[in-house]
Amino acid sequence: MNYCGIDLHSNNCVVIVSDESDRIVYRKRLPNELTQIAAALEAYRHELAGVVVESTYNWYWLVDGLMDSGYRVHLAHPAAIRKYNGLKHSGDFADAAYLAQLLRLGLLPEGYVYPREERGARDLARKRMQLVRYRTAQILSIEGILMRQTGSRITGEAVKRLTADQVNEFAFTPDVTLAMEANRAVSQALAQQIEALEKRLMERVSLRAEYRLLKTVPGIGDTLATTIMLETGSIRRFAHVGNFSSYCRCVDSLRESNGKKKGEGNTRNGNKYLAWAFVEAANFAMRYCPQARSFYDRKKSRTNRVLAIKALAHKLARACYHMLRDQKPFDVHLCFG
């Protein structure tokens, strides 16, 4: 039986095939062309137990192509793979061989191969978040210009309504006016694109049962329900509620020895989009749900605001797991007792 590891880069990849004794039977750096990679593996197809591809930003084409060709593909989780720090030499070939070795030993930390038919919608939701951040940067820049030039403040909503004529009416110097108009024009262009993305996302998700269930949670509206549903994917991939909470970055990460804290683990291990979504949901929930507010106040009295919000986010994440698993709407009494 053979095992394949592929160290994927932006314009090339290193392909290693090793046997049951970790003896390398094939090694080569290939361009990122599916036909060449498939041709290289063809000679080992019938004895190949699996192909490991590192989960880099550009894995879609390779994983999909190899799966279409009939290979059993495993997506390696880079953040969970740790090599011995004392190695004197490491490189792409060693990394690819290590992936194959982990597969042989049954120790490979695997990532989730998100269904290709759903990836477009998930990436569209991420694109919306990216554009919103860009628009926020433009709005803050305009607010900063006005504070520097006049000493007065303007709200973000007022900035969104600014026109080119209103910018000229401030009568700033030509350079300042041009800078402010550039921010305004970019902000409004981004707003148009955000609106188009939101319309498309609603067409994709509004009829899904998971979306309607999530909207029954206090603090979760259209945007957060879309993000949580698309980033979660199939709830069945999480064996327990704790696995889902950890994936949402709602649990502590620490190392203990002899009852004492010795450090922290990888606190960023998980999904940053779900982490954001549940913190946002917690901030809204405590405003509009008395039970959520009471839970937040109790936590805050013993800790601080940040930890209390995180605890409420954890509570909502656990509730969403059970709702999606059991296909039942939110029950405030089950959530907060």
C-alpha cells in the first residue's frame, strides 16, 4: 500500500509517494496543472490508500480534480500539524513526506472538505464581510478628516448619505476635498456591491430550513443567520456540542500541569467567521432578550464585560448546535434555564 502527500504552493506543488515502510517511491516538484499531477499518480493508483493535500488558500481545484479522478483525498489541517522543532533540515519535500507518513500512521488531522456546490455561497458571504470592512475604513477616514479640519464629529449614517455637492460645501482646500471625495465615492461604490451580494445571498439561503431556525434566536438576523449557516455547513460533522463550540472559538485554550496553568494553546484554532458571528449575536441578544441580559449581568458581576459577552456567545453557539441537529426552533427556557 502506498501513501501520497502533496505540499501545495501558489504556482507549484511537491508530490511524494511513499510505501508502508516510509520509503519514498516517487518525489517530484510539479507545476499546478491537474493533468500533470494526475498523470504522475496514475502509476500508483491501484495501491494508493489516499492522497493528502494541505489546506492552503488555493486547494479547491486540486482536491476537486483528484476526487473526480477517483482518488481518496484527505485535506490536512495545517494548524493542527506540528513537527519536531529540533529538526536541522526541513523543506517542501520533507513536508510532503510527513503528510504521507501521518496518513499511514492514522494520525492525520483532517480539515473539512466543504461541498463544492455550497462553496460559492459561503465565499460570497465572506466577500460581503470583506467589502463591509473596506466600506467601514472609508467611513472612518471621512470622519477623521472632518475631525481634523473642523473639530466636529459626524455619524457613520450621515457619512453614508453624503453627496459630492455636500463635500464641496465644506470648502476645504482642494487637496482635502479630493481626499474626502475619494473616500465618499469608494464608500458608495462598495455600498452598491454589498447590496448586490446581499440580494444574491438571500436568494440562496432564505428558503432553507436552517436559515429559518437560526433566525428564531434572539440577536440573530439575516446577516448572522446566513454567516452561521454557511460557515457551519453540515452540523453532523460535529460529533458533540463541545466540538462545535470549540470550532466557534467559544472555549478556553490552556495548558495545565500539576493543577497549574503552564500556558495557552492555539486560541485561534477554529473558524474566525463563526467566532465573529456569535459575539455579534451576543451583543444584540443582551439588548433585546431579558433572559440573555440577565445571564450577561451575572457573568459580568463575577468577571468583566469581555468575558461575559464571550460566555453569552458560547451559550448561543451551544443552542444553535442543538437547534440545527434536532431541527427545532430556539427555546429561551432551555437555553437560559
